[in-house]
Amino acid sequence: MTIFCSHCHRPLQAEMSCLPRRGKEVAGASKPFRSTKSASKARRDQINMELQALRSLLPISAREKERLSYLHTMALVCLQLRGAQLFPPDSAAPAGPALGTELLSLLPGFLLVLSADGKLVYISENVAQVLGLSMVELLAHGDMVFDILDQQAHEDVRKKLLLAQEEPGREVTFVCEMRTSKAFQLQHGGNRAVVVRGRFTALRWPPSRSTAAFLALCSPVRRLPADTGSQEDLFQSTHSLDMTFTDATESVTYHLGYHREELMGQSWYSLLHPEDADLAAAQHRAVALGAGTTEDTAVLRVLRRDRTWAWLHVSARRDGGGRSITCTGRCLREEEAAYLRARQPRHTPRPAAPPCRELSLLAAQLRALADSLSPPAAATDWPSVEAEAWPCGPHAAAPACLLGNGPEGAWPPAAHAHYAPCLRQ
């Protein structure tokens, strides 16, 4: 029996066709493609060209662009995209670069913008003045705000951000340590403490998680006397060895409300919070009995003229040949004061020193001053504290006397020795 091909009608010896079989065609089509080294290199070159094109579009200096790795480049691109999503170009107010630079130079810190999930969106250029690292260098640690913070501050910062997110528009303040350059760590002995004040704000309507951002101002916590910064936020006062005011700068009126003439002849202890009297006395003792170049710092509460308490970071030292004490004060926020107090060294009792002529003369002068010391004059515009509000006892009447509110003659020697022990050394 002769079999003919169904396509060309030629005689065949077996059942077959001159056309290729479908099974072989399918098998050939499903054969996997094997990449060669040249193809892989071509793809990598194409990816590198795209990354270089993205790098050229970044709004940073050419020097910083040259130091960027590919991963760092992608992190900066993501930062710019998050900023463009929250701040569309068509909604941004027109502002020239010179104006922006001028405004940044007037700020006491740098600006920080975070997304709702804690991603970095914007860091102002003046961050290098505070942390010693540029925005590009900070982003090398990561794109989350926790990547630029000290490990110990993560939990507190997370709680504050959650609180601000639950109540949009409410300002939160917290102190945390941020990463700094190695040169800064060598100079100051660690990372930089920064006060962060900010709130969550809905940038577009209707408000949602994707349109909310945390806008904050980050100001450095200055430490006296090494890190005084600007002289505008400081004031100085000069005291005799018993801490009686003998002079003060005019800026004390701006910080505490008193005129310079009002403080002359007043005791430093008459302005202190009763709970801080012991701490101030320890600072007084350390400076009065120390060497001429001894400086001591303390965080104290001082009474303002408007009957409120001001937190001060006070640095005291002996001047004028050891016959006067100069105090430099700077006002603090409550969060700054709590941070500095937690890291304030505790005053330990001084070991007994061998008698010398200089210490003997100083002790004699202090005894004479203590004998002639009279109670501070009462100020008519200070807070009125009833004498019955204080517990009975020699030490209980001392706070009222320190504030100038105690009854006439209510200055027991035991209370005076308790609140000004350096005068009895």
C-alpha cells in the first residue's frame, strides 16, 4: 500500500509529513535563553548610564556627586521623590535661592521634614553647622530618622512621633542625640544633643497619611562654658564671695525681667527655687574654695520678675584676683534642663585639705561675711507666699526667707547654714 504525503502528494514509505512536527517546534521555542558575559556586561553598562543620568539631576554640588555610590545615588533619588510627592512643584511658593540661604542663616538650628512613617523628606543645608555632616553624608547612614539618631533615643522619639501623629497640629518637644562627624566627636566627646520641636501637618486636603508630614526645627543643646555659641542668648552677673549681686549685664532684663539696678545688693540665693538651693550651694562651695581658674556648671531654677520660674544653665568662676565670682547664664527649655540635669555630675564632698595660709585667710573672710550677712530685702512685686504654708522648723522657714517672703527676723542660723554651707566652711 502506497502512502502519499498530505502536503506534496509524494509517495512515502511511512506515515510522515514533510512539514516540521509541532512537538519539535514547541520544544525548540521553550528552550531557555542562556546569557553570555558580553550580554551581562552590556546590561550593567546600561544600568550604570541610567544611574549616572539620575546622579547628574540631583541638586547637590559636583564634588558630592563624584563621591556618591550607586546605592547612595538611589537613596538621594528616593529622598527627592518623597519631597516632590509631599511638596508638588506647582504648589510651592516661589523663593529665590539667595533668600532661602539668608533665612537659613538666621535660624538657631536646621529644618527637618519627615513622612508619616518616619522617612527623611528634607534636611536643610545648614545641618553641617550643627552636626558637622552634610545632608548627603547623613543620608549615607540610612533614609529613616532613626538611622541618624543615637540608639538609646529610638524608643523616646518613637513615642513622641506617635503622640504628634495622633493629635495633628500639637507641638511636641524632645531632646535626642544625633550622629556627628568624627572630628566633632573628638572635639566634644560624643554625639550632638539636639532639641527637636515640631508637629504633624496635613499639606493637602483631604488630610491622609500620605499627605501628612512632620515639620520640625532642630536646635543644638549648648553646653557652658565650652559651647557658648552666640552671645545674644547669654547674660552675665558679678557677685561678691557671698553671692551678693555687684553687677549684671543689661541683657538680664530680657531673660529675667529685672532691671540691673534692682539686683544690686540682692543675694543670689533670694532668686533660687528652694529645691535647687542645695545644688547652688554646692556650686558656690566648689568655686569659692577651688583654684582661681575653677569653673563649675549647674542647672538651676531662678525666679523671674513675672513670678514664673526660669531654667538656667549657670557657669560660675572666680575672677578679680579671687575676690569676686562671675556667673554666665543661659535660659533653657524644660526638656533641655531635664537632659542636662540627668548628665550633670554630682557634687561630692571635698576631702579635707591640709591647712595653708591662703585657705585660712579665705575662711576668715567668709566667716566675717557670714556674721555680717543680713536677710535679703523683701521685694514687693515677688510672689506672696504665706508663712503658714511652710512646715515648721528651722529649715522650713529658709525657703520663704530666700525668696524674701518670710516674716521679719525669720532667718535662723541653722537654715542659713543649710542653704549657704559654703559660708560656714
